Amino acid sequence: MKNSFAQLRTFKVVGLISTGHFVSHFYMLLIPPLFPLLRHEFGVGFTELGIAITVFSVVTGLTQAPVGFLVDRFGARKILLCGLLLESAAFIWIGLAPSYWMLLAMMGVAGLANSVYHPANYSILNSSIQNIRMGRAFSIHTAAGMLGNAVAPITIVLLLSVTSWQTALIICGIMGGIISLLIGVNADAFRETLPQTHDRQKTTTQSGLQLLFSRPILLGALFFLGIAIAGHGISAFGVATLTVIHDITVTDAAAILSAYLFASPLGVLCGGWIADRIRHHHLFAALCFVAIAIVFFAVAGFSMRLGTIASLFVIAGFFSGVVSPSRDMLIRSLAPATEMGKVFGFVSTGFNVAGIIAPPLFGYILDHHNPSTVFWTVGAVSLLTVLTVVTTGQQRRRQLV
């Protein structure tokens, strides 16, 4: 009976946190499908609209680590709920008061709200889930975020078929608000690891910064950066590169990319099962990145049939998903339970930095070099990521000795 109650509580916590993660990724891809409409509505170009997305990424990147400190100081549950409600309100206001400057301002607000998810979610999962289920909890959390990315464009397009884009954004914002309230009502299921009063006095900002700028945590941030740069190279420029180097249609290239993107969440769920059954997460992650590098070196260097290219992309997508839970387990092992918010907030900033530097990097490569260099670069970054993950794991082992 006791075990059954614990399992139900685990399912409840993972379900609620994963739903919040779904919402965060859903909002990330809600505006880009509207670009053709907003361009005429606001009288601006795609460059100006792209700046709005950059504002979102920059604000999240700048505030994610500080929010991690707040999570560890005041608790993850309140900050998570504030972030959910704030982001929902931001998209409602874009719909209520449509203008380019309101879009910029509210994307900044949404970026601030988005900064709470990684530090708060990982802190709650770490405190609420048993170690034997942690890998699977991380995998469901990650897969839910990927599902949010996939659902957002379809949702906004379907809403546009029956209403205006303003009303569509308001509906999506209200949906997020309802989910926020649902999570808030059930937030008593969350456990938090907060320092005791005397420990809290010792945990100064200086000591927190010393932890974040320690070698293992910095390597962990580089690990996240490498993952995200490679991911941007495939998701943003994979279609364009495939059409040039393998002389296939945009439709076929898009289908191959879709296969890659759908293979990733399947890999994530399998990776959670694996992460709960292995000890050397850094070695497993390294093997995954070697496999990804080999795939893209092959795609870049050899002429092959459409079916072979698709199969290789599915393999690469699967391995890019499988590695995620082991990635999270490795980062989790680097920090005390009371410091989990700031550590995940800091290393996750690598995603935001990659979102700023990767698109122009790969765009420049595609414009000024042999297009296959895009895939050679993805493979090279994957191999460099192997160095960061192996070194991170070795640093962790030295800490335990």
C-alpha cells in the first residue's frame, strides 16, 4: 500500500512538472508560424520579427542562472508558478494589444518567465523522485518539452483556420493560465530541498558563484552548449544542406528532418530506462555523441540514396534523444541537493548561448563554404562534446574519491 501511494505520487509529480515543461516549449514556437501574418500586420520585415525571438533567448540566457539562485533560496514551487502565470499573461497581452513594440516587450517578459523552468523543474524532480526512477523522470520531462515544440505550430495553424491570430494567442495564453492553476492546486505533491536556517546563512552568493565557476560545472555548461549547437545545425539548416549536397527536393529533405525530430523523443524515453540502469553516464553519453558524429560525417562525405540518408537521420535523432537523460543525471551528480536550481539554471544557459551563435554560424558556412561543411561541423562539434562529457565525468569521479 505504501509503495503504491509512493508510485502514484511519483506519477503525479512527473506529470505536473512535465506538463509545465510542455507549456514552456509550446510557447517557444508559438510566434514563428505567425511571421508571414505579423510582417504585414506590423509593417516590419522578417529581420525585425527575428529580433523578437532573439530578445526572448537573450533574456532567458541572462536570467536563468540568477533565477537558479532564487530557486535554491526561496523554493522552486512558488517561482515555477510565477513563471507559468507570467508567460501566459505575456502572450495574452500580445493578442490584446497587438503592435511590434508590444511584441518585443512581451517576448522579453516571456523570456524572463521561461528562465524559471529548468532550475525549478530539475530542483523539484531531484527532491521529489526516488533515485531508482530519476532517469525515467528526466526522460519524460524532456520528451514533454519536445512534444510542446511539435504541437505549437499545428495548434496555431488550426486556430487560425477558425479565428484571428490575436484571438488564437489569447486562447493559448488562457490555456497556459489554466494549466498553471492546475499545477498550483496540486503543488503540495512537490518536495523541495531547502537549506536549513543556519546552512542558509553559510550559503552565500559568493559560495554559489564558486560552485558555478568550478571546473566540472563549467564543463557541464560547455556540454550543453555543444549539444545545442549541433542540434541547431540540423534542425535549422538540415533541409537546406540536404537539398544541395544530395540533390533532393525540399519535400524529401523536410520529411527526413521530421523523421529525425520524431526519433528524438522516442530515444529520450528509451534513454530514461537506460539511465536508471547504468552508473557511468558520462561514458554512455560519449558513445552516443561518437555515433552522432559518425552519422553526419557519413552524410557529409558520401553520396547515398534517399532511404539510406533517412535511416541515418533516424539513427542520429534516436541517439540525440537517448543521451538526454544521462546528460541530466551527470549534471545532477555534480551538485548538492540544495544547489540544484542554480546548477541546472547555469548549465542550461548553454542552450540559450547556442541559440544566439549557432544560426549565424551555420548560415555563414552555408553561404560561403561547401554546403557539406554544415554536417562536417555538426560532427566535429559532437566529437568536441565527447571531450567535455568525459572530462566532466572524470572530475565527478575525483570528487567522490
